[in-house]
Amino acid sequence: MAANTWGELFRVTTFGESHGAALGAVIDGCPPGLELSEADIQPLLDKRKPGQNRYTTARREADEVRILSGVFEGKTTGTPIGLLIENTDQRSKDYSDIKDKFRPGHADYTYAHKYGVRDYRGGGRSSARETAMRVAAGAIAQKYLAATLNMQFQASVVQIGPHSTHPELATFDWQQVADDPLFCGDAQMSAAAQDYLKQLLKEGDSVGARVRLEVNGVPVGLGEPVFDRLDADLAKALMSINAVKAVSIGDGFAVAEQRGSEHRDALTPQGFSSNHAGGVLGGISSGQPLIAEVAFKPTSSITTPGDTIDVHGQPTTIVTRGRHDPCVGIRGVPVVEAMAALVLMDHVLRQRAQNGTVTHSFPQI
Amino acid sequence: MAANTWGELFRVTTFGESHGAALGAVIDGCPPGLELSEADIQPLLDKRKPGQNRYTTARREADEVRILSGVFEGKTTGTPIGLLIENTDQRSKDYSDIKDKFRPGHADYTYAHKYGVRDYRGGGRSSARETAMRVAAGAIAQKYLAATLNMQFQASVVQIGPHSTHPELATFDWQQVADDPLFCGDAQMSAAAQDYLKQLLKEGDSVGARVRLEVNGVPVGLGEPVFDRLDADLAKALMSINAVKAVSIGDGFAVAEQRGSEHRDALTPQGFSSNHAGGVLGGISSGQPLIAEVAFKPTSSITTPGDTIDVHGQPTTIVTRGRHDPCVGIRGVPVVEAMAALVLMDHVLRQRAQNGTVTHSFPQI
Amino acid sequence: MAANTWGELFRVTTFGESHGAALGAVIDGCPPGLELSEADIQPLLDKRKPGQNRYTTARREADEVRILSGVFEGKTTGTPIGLLIENTDQRSKDYSDIKDKFRPGHADYTYAHKYGVRDYRGGGRSSARETAMRVAAGAIAQKYLAATLNMQFQASVVQIGPHSTHPELATFDWQQVADDPLFCGDAQMSAAAQDYLKQLLKEGDSVGARVRLEVNGVPVGLGEPVFDRLDADLAKALMSINAVKAVSIGDGFAVAEQRGSEHRDALTPQGFSSNHAGGVLGGISSGQPLIAEVAFKPTSSITTPGDTIDVHGQPTTIVTRGRHDPCVGIRGVPVVEAMAALVLMDHVLRQRAQNGTVTHSFPQI
Amino acid sequence: MAANTWGELFRVTTFGESHGAALGAVIDGCPPGLELSEADIQPLLDKRKPGQNRYTTARREADEVRILSGVFEGKTTGTPIGLLIENTDQRSKDYSDIKDKFRPGHADYTYAHKYGVRDYRGGGRSSARETAMRVAAGAIAQKYLAATLNMQFQASVVQIGPHSTHPELATFDWQQVADDPLFCGDAQMSAAAQDYLKQLLKEGDSVGARVRLEVNGVPVGLGEPVFDRLDADLAKALMSINAVKAVSIGDGFAVAEQRGSEHRDALTPQGFSSNHAGGVLGGISSGQPLIAEVAFKPTSSITTPGDTIDVHGQPTTIVTRGRHDPCVGIRGVPVVEAMAALVLMDHVLRQRAQNGTVTHSFPQI
């Protein structure tokens, strides 16, 4: 698995910087015969796109995706699918005030030391704009999994700063989530959080968020012991999203307080009686809904001045101009869904390779 | 990255079932010239070994590791290192009471449906015994990283059920951690948790735990954008450990409540002024200590009877006989250290491949 | 190593069909700091480009390559390099006479059965046009290896049908090879072969060729036992080129007739006294020039009618219209160089990962 | 694909030196449910084993293989299969006369410079003894492919020095090949070659060989464009065998002399009318028998003294004592079959991953 490639059998390779000529991706390993056009991808890209409402950055990115290869007469051919988004807004910006300063909380400092090269433009490869290509690739995986296994990927915001909801409070009416400006399923929490975000924008600050993922339709038997467990791959996929600092499956950190008699999900002839495990046992899907949560950190690109150093090691202060997202977790929602789809897609193909079918019908079960 | 292989350049492949003939591992990619003998590995294996005290299972596993290849005249040669632990205690056990029942909370059910084959012996490949080989491989990585970069991997138990400590309360005197029967750095918490565990043993129940990892000596610049981020690989490595349900880096889930002005770690000529990020920025190490936490679920192998089904789909109850760990997180401590070492080792080699050196001295820094 | 990706550490992923919207490649793992622009790539693409002279197909392909990412201020940044060639000549062609027929000697039949999908346009992904992206990626590797190790990749045509030369007859004045319309270093053979090709064109037939590769400047110690040997990777790289049917290293098939006393190259304080091995011993480079040969089959796209079947399984005949190369091996010369460069580049990075340096100075040598 | 690992989905990792404690392999990705015991592997190991007759080295290697994991109640479970051969004959040998000398034509010199470490014992990891584990792993692949697709792997010696046969002369009665001491299907050639080998043994010299592989039962559609072509992977697999210097598919180097009208295999309703392609078109199997040839160089371990240098760079001469194979190609026959089986096995699983089935029944064909 290469640095800029995700997956073993459904492989997504991305390239492009936020202020370069274009963003692109190559999807290698998509089964042939899937109906596919740009219309399957664009809506998910639009969901992630900035400038959709006042809580996301006003920066305009056209994000018009083109399929360059791998599709013939409306169907995938089995050959690699090339995707491209040309960056239309590349006018030379004035970076003179940040060119020599490391932005605190950014990849600036670590990239410079890793590569010995400094691309001081807005984030370069570490920009969240890179996730557009993950969403595009994930859209293809989502379409395939929905078509063949009726699998559904749905994420929502369940916490923004001090405002949170619980699964039982949130309705998880997914249409409501889609319509909510914060992708939140609890109208009360959303209203309170929107007020909070308006205040933050005035103060020139940002805040973190927690996002909950639910995947329905996962067949039993996906995941590979011992390292490529389904939950392990999901943890990597979600932690690889910009700004994510924590990942949990099922009851997550709460399991540290639970007893075995409480945690274990009883098996009955009608199925599991609870889902503390979050749909994974021994690293392999149990057939229950897959449940995960992630925490997004607050972006450091805020108009509140911050202490830092310049490239000569001298102390200085920095202010990030321009409007940025007060809460990057909101736009992270479709990225969470996309990465989960890439993980599941890969494991479906792996399972098919090893067993011929996706799930064994175990004797008498 | 194959199912039973970890790593790209320092590759660890493990095999063996808990009740089979042997456990083994192949380490491919270890640089030549490292002094190595069984004496470098055995102490870490002994730390993980069951039966060390009353809080870990009394089952006896000799866990005597042999180096079969890759070392000549006391030094690694650059060729693959074969490791083997023969299972000495293989007497045929009576499985008749569990042979046809799925144990709730176990991989039993998912393995049976994944493979269409049922290995009803004590866990087979999904047993925690498999982690012995991770510890053995990790010991080699830890030795190399300590010798070349003075990197140190240290984990400790910071929560067991209702009993917890905070980094500031725990002394993190690592000798004290090593001597504590619960690998806990807070004597007060350890004492309370020991009483709690004794009570659990009487009740035939188990409990979860939280483990904190600290890696010192990590150079700036390790990790690969965008998918093979250092934190993403660490998340996968830790989530792949049996019973782990959550992984966090730095402030973890608490970032959902933080503001940007609070979270971002200021840069000063003397270094970072705080470490909310946990040593990773944009997926690349910042040179600060790497901080992570994981949650271990309570084992489901308890003497409290549980509801389940048999292989014919009929409802039944199950009791796991024999003594088991009341808290598997304790023995997970050396496994957490080992997996972190495998991640860092791989990224050190990757960095060296791309840049020739581990860290660029960036101009003027 | 994925189907459309070459390499472990210098990874090249290509996409695009000959009659689709574009061809592209992503190069992941290029070390940062290499000066790079389109001007480093275009000349090698032009060498491969059809229509250069009367012995290569007259089809016009602009083959204008654009660098989309991974280069900032004229230097590589360490992030993935996106390359794109838009297909300018995409006018809808009339395929009605071949749409339902399998072309004998082509991938038509095998692709249709592999994917269950038929892209009847001129070769689709199996077209030699795909190799343009190999040449582009190879150009970057060649530049890096020349700049850092003074490595040189040079191939030439040594046989076309009945006309051949021997290394000792060919001057291997590489400028002469570059100027020769057949990339042949033996003026006498070239003249005879040109007459032969003119005759073939008249007859509507084609012919095979043999190409010899010589890589100078290869340091001792490259290659990985036991599977990823340098010669094994080179064999795969060269055999993966369209139309190649055989690969040999050093004395090649002639070794079946040699005795051990004749084959083994003696070591002297001044170096090896001969190079029967072709620069590889035990799968690892010896420091001598790397010598390989490949055989290109004659293209099946000829105007001589051929027997075949249609997609309904009925017998029919087929004629490939339009002008095609009478000898595809000629345009294969830069592809051979490119693939060899990709192999060497990858092994240089792998060696650096494992050993820190490219070559150990072994004691006293 | 790691240095000591073969394959993507059926992954074979080997370890062990010829004079170390043991040889071993891990096979990861074998489908569950295959009946398997040591009795399926041992006969193929015995075929490769030295000391079988006067034309192979008299060295005794017990080569008793043990299955350590991955098999339960006589069937594979889907978990990794660990294989081990303990080296019984490890008595300390006297290496004093070669310890400081590089053997010409061996990996001695290249290993020393690659790793900076010298394992002067009989070949270490570069010894042909390493191929025992390839044969063991290949035996499992051969069993699976025979059971599920009726695929058959058969190789034979077609040239030894000046003595050769042609496919049409050799009967390819595979039982006769198996019974022949040289694995040759032409009794006349075998008799002449045996006389020749006896003479070589007297003279203390060795000779090369050519081996022909034929795989029957290959379904149409295996192989991945563009890099992981079936013929490219086969070329790598065969070139990775010790002493192999050339690989060809179908008509091989002879295609350089052929015309397109002669080379292309016509398609008829009854199948292909010839097999110049050797069963591969565009890198994908055509359904015809897969035909390949390899050339083995003569071993350099001969009793004829040879010029070389010592580790101090001083000129000296060397004589390899003990009896060695006069023609290593003979024992290479089962290794050729094994490597081909590993290639096909991997591609069968890859095809199944992508398409669900091994071969699409293309409309009307």
C-alpha cells in the first residue's frame, strides 16, 4: 500500500495540490459492467464542496469531475478509471505574509522537515482539498456496493464543541441529515450548534466535532485476520482523514468501563440481541450494522493571531486571512462515508478472491 | 499488505494457532549488522506471557522463541529472520461442551461464516496467543530503533473499569510501571484496581481497560501523506490488536470540544509549547513525543453463563471454563509497544528510501 | 504490485485507452529536490511517437505531456507527480467492419473473455499507445539515476527478421543509434533491414525484432533475493511490454550450451575479466554493465487478410486497415529503456531503505 | 511484493539458509476447505531432492516437511500455512579454504557488497536449497488448481549442452519424463546427455540446460494488463529461479524472424489453429496450453580451479570441493513447475476477486 494509494484490490491513487493545476485519481480494480458516469460522482463532491452555506468556507471550487478512462458505452470496462478535476481558480495569490512562517497546528513544519522542500501555498498536498478525490473514488465504491449488496453508508455530526446528541436522540432520518446545514440528525442540537458557530465566526475561532458512521447491509465474514481486520482498516482509513484525531468502533472508549457480562452481545436465533461490538467480532464483520465514530480537531487556520516561528527559527506571530471553515468536521461527513466505502469495497473483493463468494452459508445457520 | 503481514519495508508475517503445533513469524527487511539473539526477544515475550501473576490467566505457555535464520555470528545478515515458538502444551482437550456452540463476543461466529470451516479449539488464529509473535517481532524493531535513534516505546495501563489515572497523576517512572503487576504508573490506582479485579475473579466476570502509549525519540518527518500517515498506520496497528475498540492520538476525542485557539500547539524557538497534537501534524511526526491511547474491551470468556446459539441455530447457554484474564488490557501493554515499534520501524525505512536520511535539516532550522 | 502499477517505492500507475479522452500516469515516491519540467520528458516521448519516419505508423499522436502536480518552482516536492496526455484525435471512427470480429493475434479475444465487456476501438487499454506513459515515467527515473549515479540506459535494434548484428559488429556509438531510423548501431544491417521493411510494407506484412539493452553505471549490490531479484524484476518489466515474447540476461539461452569453466566470469583485482553473467550474480547487480535482450513479435495488424471468428463464434476473415508499423520493435526501443529505468530506480530506493546507502564498501574491497 | 514473498493473493514467504537451523515458508491466502497433508507436498520435494541419482549432487538432505498451521482436521482453514524443514545435517564444516575467497560466478561477491556482511557458508540464502520451499508451496497451489480447474503443470529437460530435442521429437509422455533420470521426454537425447554428463563429472566441469514448461487446463482470461500480465509474472517467476538466465513464451526469440502473417494464430470455431503465442495474448491467457522455456546456466561450483580474488582484493585461485550437480537444470524441473503454479494460483484468485468467476462466458462464444 503506497503512500498515495488506498486499497489492495480496489486501489485508489490520488494526486494534486490545492493550488496546483489539477486534482486527480486513478481507480484500479473496479469490476467491469458497472454503469457509471460523472452524474454518479458529482453529487457527493458537491456535498463536500466549500461555500455551500455560511458554516463552510466561502472559497469557490468548481470541483467539476471528468472521467478520463475505464468507462465505455456507459459501463466500467475493468481497466483503470482516471478522474480529473482541473483547478480553475489558480490566480497567483500573495503569500508574502506567510511564505516564511510555519503555521502552528499545520503540516507546514513537518512537511518542510520531511522533504527539505517548502511549498508555502495553501496547504499543498496536505490541504483538505485532497479529500475531494477520496469522495469521488468513494462514490464509485458506494455505487457498486449499493447495487450488488444493498450496502448503505451514512454519517452525521453528533457533536460540535459543547453541543452533542446521542444515537437514540438523533432520529437518523437520513434525509433530515442530508438537508441539515450541519449534517446533524438532531434538530435541537443543530440549532444550538449553528448559534455557537456564528459566535465563533465573529470571534475568529474554530471548534472540533464528532462524526458518527453507520454502515448497513454489511454481510457477515468481511475482514482479514490478523492485521487487515475490518476494524483496523477502518481505523486507518478514518484516521487518515485530515484533522481526525480519534476513531472508535461500537462502544469505543466506553468499553474500558464495561464488564464482560455487559459487553458481549448475546446470539439468538433471531440474531444478535445488542451491538456493543459495533458490527465487528475478531476483526470480521458480524452482519450487524457497522458503527464507528471519529473526532475532528478544530482547524488552526483562524484569524486569531498565533505564536510561531519563521523558517529562520525566529519567533513571530501569524494570522490566517480569508474565510475558513469554523468547523471542518461538517465537511468531513462525506469523506467519512467515502473512506468507509473504500474499506468495505476492498474487503468484498478480497473475500470474493479467497472464497469465491462473499459469505459462506455456514452449515445449519 | 497481506492479511497476515504487517509493514511495507520491515515486513512481519505471522502464522500459527493457539492450539496448533507452533507459532511463527518471518521478519523480512531487517537491516543487516544488528546484533541479535534470542535474549533480545525473550524478556518482552515473558512480559506478555500469561500466568505471571494472579491477574493474568494461569495457563502455562512456555513461549520459548528460537531464531531459525537471518542471523550469522550474532548479527543480522539482511535475509529474513524466521522465529518459532513450539506449542508444548498441546494435549488433546475435551471441547465437547463448546464444540457446537458459538461463544458470544468471540470471533467464533464470524470465522465460521467467513471460511465455512469451524476450528472450535480455543480461539485458533483469533486467540490473543497470536500476539506473542507481534511482541517478538516488535522486540527486534525496538532494539534497532533504540540503537540507531534512541527511540523508546513505553505503554501503561491508565484505566481499569471505574479506576483511572491521568498522565499528570501517573508518575511515568517506567521502572515503576514495569514492576507494577498491572503495568500501571499510579500506585494508588493500581491498588484500587487490584482489589476490583479480585472481586471480579470471584464473580466470574471481566472488565475493560485503557492503555496509554508514549514514544520518545521520534525524529521529525516520519509518515507518508496522504493515506499512510503515521497516525493512520498507528491507528491500524493498534486497532488490529485483539479486543481493542478505540484508538486516539494526542487529545483524542476531547478535540471535539476544543477551540482552534486552544488546540494548536504554538511553535517557539525552543520547540513546541504544548502537545495537543500528540506528536503528529498532517500525518507526519513533529519531533514531539508520540502519544496515543487505546481501549481494550472486557474479555467475553467468563464463567458467567451467557445466551448464545449452536451451529444448528438453536438457542443455548455457554460457560467458558478454565481461568481467564479478568482484564486482557494488562497483557496488552507489551503488544501496544510492539505494534507501535513495527509502525515506526517501517516509516524510518520508508523515509530513508525516499530521502536518503531520516530527517532533512531544513534550511535555518 | 497492482495490475496497472509498477514498482514498490517508485510507483508508476497508468491509465487511459488509445481511443479515450486521455492517457495519464501518477508517479508516487519520486525523491524531492529533482529539477523537473516537461522538457525532460517530451524528447523521450517523441522518440517513441509514431509517424517519425516511413517505418513507423503514420498515425498522428500529439503526445504533449503536462505535469499536473508534484513539482513546485521547478523541483519535485516528494508528492505524487501527475502526468497527462490529452488525446486530440478522438473523432468517431467507423469500426463497423471490425466491431464484431476478434482480430487474430490481438488481445481482443482474451479481454472480451476476461471482462465480459468488449471495447472494440483500436486496442483500448491493450494498445501500444499505453506505453507512452511508461516512457514518460521512465524519463523521470532516467533523469534521477543519471543525476545521482551517472547511470545510462541505452537500447538498440540488433535484429529485424533475417537481418541481425552482433554486439561486436555494432559500434554502439549511441549517437549513431539515436540518429538511425531503426535505432540500429550497425549501418550495414540498418540499410539491409530498411530495404526489407519497404518490401514488407508493399506486401502488407510485418516482422519481428530483437532489441539489446545496456545499462552502464549500475552500482554493485542492487536487487533483492530471493524473488525480487534484479534480473527477475527486469524480466517482468521487459516481458510486460506489448509484443515482447522473450527476455534474456547476459549470454541468455546460449548458457544452455556452455560449460561452467567457460561461463563463470573470473574476478581479478582489476574487476571481472568477462561478462557472461550480464551484470547480475545471484539476482544482485555485480557492478558490470547490465545486458539484456528482448524479442518483439511481428504485429498482427496487417493488411493481409486473416482467418478469425466473430463474436457469435462464426468463421470470418479480417483485414486491419490503415497504416501500421511494419516492425513494432523499433518503437519499442525507448520503452525498453524506460522499463529498465523503472526497475533500477525502484531497487536504488529499496537498497537505500535497507542499508542507508546504495552500496556497502565491503572491507578491503 | 516483498523481497522474500511471492504473490498478491496467494502469498508465499520463505526463510532459511542452506546451512542454518531450518528452511521455512508461510503460505497466506490459501482458500479454506482444501484437503491437505504432508503427503501432498513430500513427493514433489523428493523430486527436487539431491542425491537421487548419479547426475545430481550426492549431498544428503532429509527435506522432511512439517505443516505447522493452517490445517485442521485434514483441511485448510483459510489461515496461514506454516511449513518447516529442519536442517538435520548442520555439523560444523571446515570453510577455512574458502572463507576469505569470493567464488566466481556466485552471489558471494554481490551479497557481500549489498549487505556489508559475509556469510561464507555454502551459499546461505542464495543456495539452490532455498528452492525447496518454493516446491513445497507450489505443491499446494498445484493441488488446488488440479482439484478446481484440472490444471496440470509439466516441465522437462529439452537441452543439455550440445544435446537437445524438439517438442515434436519428445513424446511428452509425462510418465516417461518422470521416470527419466534427466526428466527428459526423448529417450535418445537422454541417453546421449547421460554419457556427456558422465564425461563432465570426470573432467570436474558442469553444463547448462534448457527446460520447457507446458501448462494445460489454463482457462481463458487470466492475467492483468498492463504490468501484471500473465507472461510478465511468469517471466519474473522463472527468472527468479537460481541459475536461470533467459525466459521465453511460445515461439520466444524465434519471433524476431517471423512475419505477422506467419505468427498470428488464426481463430476458428473449433479454437485456435496454432499456438505461436504460447497461450498468452495481450498478457492474458487465451485458453490454449501455456508454453514457456528457460535456460539454466552451468553451475560455477566445479572442481576445475578458477581465478578469483579474496576479501582483501588479492588475486588467488579457488576450487569448490565436494560433489556438485554437473547440470543444475535437471533439479530445476520441479522448481519451474512450482513457480508456474504460484503464478497461476495468484491470477486465478485475482480474477475471482475482480469478476466473481474465473472466466466470463462471453456472449455467443
